[in-house]
Amino acid sequence: MSSRMFQGVVLQMKDSVERTVGVIDSDGVVVACSELTSIGEQWPGAVAAVRACDNPLVCFEGKTFKQLAGWGSQFDYAAFVQGEDEQAAALCSMAVVAFNGAKTYYEEKHDKATFVKNIISDNILLGDIYTQAKELHFLSEAPRAAFLVRQIGPADVATIDVIQNLFPDRQSDFVISVNETDVALIKQLNDGTDPKELQKIAKQISTALTQELGVKVVIGIGTVVNHIRDLARAYKEAGVAIEVGKVFDTEKTVINYENLGIGRLIYQLPTILCQMFLQEVFKKNPIDALDQETLLTINKFFENNLNVSETARKLFVHRNTLVYRLEKIKKLTGLDLREFDDAITFKVALMVKKYLISRGIES
């Protein structure tokens, strides 16, 4: 915390307050004072008195002290006013309000985590990113990954603490509360980090939250970026990964944007184009004409790389039975799934159908 910031507030108050006003830090050092000669003096007894007293206002050696807002019960700074009377108490309380306001503004402006949050929220201009990074001595060019952790079911406020404990380096890794259910992790990486390492990090988070809090989460991972100006894009990609995963990879709890494949393209298409595509593919009969047994057969066929014998074995049916079902599908849809091009078309059509259903469009 800059003593100049406190001194600036003191100087503004000096003309309006006839008494000596100032601030001491946790070591009892006077860091700001309307009597300039007092700056730098040490009053350890005052710190002990403030810590020992349950009342917010403490009188000590002819001065009234009141602690400024800090993290929990941690003593950070205290304001003081000359005198131990009621007027001194009132002036000290008013001074604390002014100092706390200035302190909060300073911390928000000069806090790296707030800076990163503003970047991923698109709450800062591009030009200001460079300026503020320089002021904060923030490393602009370094490989970083964005993870978005979304809680499924009842949210637990302790989620952010668990993740923070996993990544305690607050100068390189930033754990940010986005809303009631979402927590973002901006993690600095080593050069040449293997993409599998991102998966391990996400799994580590998921396991810790499940074991410590019983919280289930889904985690989206954005692409690795090498400059802070691209963090907003990486964060948005992590969000897209979760949304696309809800449609096409419902069983996965960790989804990497780079592994979304064709699902990412479909997700970005207008629904009207998707409907037109389905109508063009299924001219003979709509996809809804296929019963559940037929859809199960199709999915198993795709899972086994269009291998008839292997699919028949997995379905516990005779090979000829499977061939009969595939012929039936061909008659209904006009697509022969044993042909690679037709199989691709059908696979994409199934994904498009899933996407439309997720948007509340049944046909």
C-alpha cells in the first residue's frame, strides 16, 4: 500500500480538521500524518493497544485509534486523531471512512487479480492493458491457459478457496470468482507445456473439489495464449467448451476447446441452417422416423469404426441381423452407413439434431 495515497487524503483533511490526523501500519510506523515531522515515527504500543481492545475505537497516549478494513481480523492499518474526547472519536471514525475508500480504490487499481479479472471480462481497453501491466510489473508475454470451473448443482462458496490452495502463487496464477457457480483459473505455464498437462490440471481441480467439498463440476479449457491481451479470448473459449460439451459430450467433465472438433462448428451455426441441412439429408423420411433400437445400432456402428463384425459382437446379434438393420436404415434414409461419405453425413446429421434439441427445437 502506498503511503503517498494515505498522505494525499490527510492533506485534503488538514484544512478542515484542526487536530493531527494520520495512519499507522501493522508495525506501528506512522506512514501518513498532518504533522509531517511525525512521519516515520514508531508507536508499537499503539498497535498492541488496538489489537488487544474489542472496541473499534481505542484511546492510547492522548490519541484515538481505529483500525482500517483488512482481510478478516488481520491488522493492516489504523487511523488516529489527536485527543481522547468525543470529538476525536467522531473525527477518527470519519477519517476511517475516507481512508477505507481510498484504500479500496488503490487496491482495485493496483491489484493483479483485479487486473486479470477486468481483462477476461472485457472490462478494460486494449491500450489500458499495456499501461496497467507496466504499472503492476505484470509479465505480459508468457504462456497462460484459462480454465473455467462450473459447479453442477448446489454451489459451495468454499470452491474458490480449494482452488486457491491448489495454486497458491498469487503472482503467477489467478483464481477469480466470476459468479455464484463459476470460478476462473488463469494459470501461467512453462514454455512448451504438453496439452496433456492442461488435462491433468483440470482433473486435479475436479478431484480436489469432489473429495473436499463433495462438489461436482465441469471444467472448460481454452487455448494456450502467449500474451495477456488474448486472455479474454481464451476465457471465452473455455466457456464455449462447456456449452458445446453440454450438447455433444455430456459424459465428459473436462472439455478442451481444441478438442471440440466439428461440434464447435455446428454450435456456431444459425439454427435455420441446421434445420435446412436436416431436411436436405433426410428427404425420404425425417430422422425422427428412426426408433431407439435403430439409433442404438447406428451409434454402436460409429463407435466401432464402421466394422460390421465388431459391432454385431458388441450388440450381441448375428452379423446378418446387423446387415439387415443397415439395409433398413438405407431404405428409410437413403444413406448407406457402410459407405464412408454417407456415414460422415449421417454422423453430422445426428450432431445437428442434438444441437437443435438443446436449443429447444424438436423438428
